[in-house]
Amino acid sequence: MVDSGKGSHKRKIVLRVERYQRKQVPYFEDKSMDDAYAELRFDIGGLVQRECSAEFESWKKVPEELKKSMLGELSVHWDVDETNEKLWKYLDDLFKKHFRQWKFDVLRDAKQGVAALEEDD
């Protein structure tokens, strides 16, 4: 922080570098964990978009190997205990929500693209 030289109310800003540190997975949507929760959802959304195919009819149809692979990628940056069933269920629900939203967006965009092509003709 800039020191104006006035008074004795000097403050220091301490930055904690979190690069390559594992973050704890927030179990519940707690207001004090908003940022961590948003970051976790962002990471899960990116994995779903990158790894899943629109050919999968639902989250249930996504192969378990792919689900475990995505969980493994998530555990690179997040502290994921794969033996904790409660945590696995929580994360599986988040993956399922993101898959549904992503699939909806893909189908909507495809439908709008077809409609736009028909209008151009």
C-alpha cells in the first residue's frame, strides 16, 4: 500500500500465492465460500465442455471411466478425496448440473444455427 507519510496507520498488503496449491472442496454452498464455490463450478464446467460429447443422452450415459478421468483432473487443483462417498455424490451432482446446462446450450445453439441458415436462404 502506498505510504502517504501521515500518521502511524501504516498497513501492509499481504498476498498469498496459490499457484499449484490444492484448494479444499467446499462441501456446501456457504456464503463465506462463494468465491471457492464459483471457482469450483467454473472448473467443473470447463471439464464438461472439453471432455463430454453431445452424443451422450444424459449424465447417466457418460461412461464411468470418463467421469473418473474428469474427477482425476479436478483433483490436480482441488483436494478431492475419491474414497469419500458424500463428497463424490456432491461433485457428481455438480457435474450432472453442468452437463445438463451445457447440453441444453449446445442443442439450443444448434437449433438457432439451423434457423439462422434457413432464414438466409
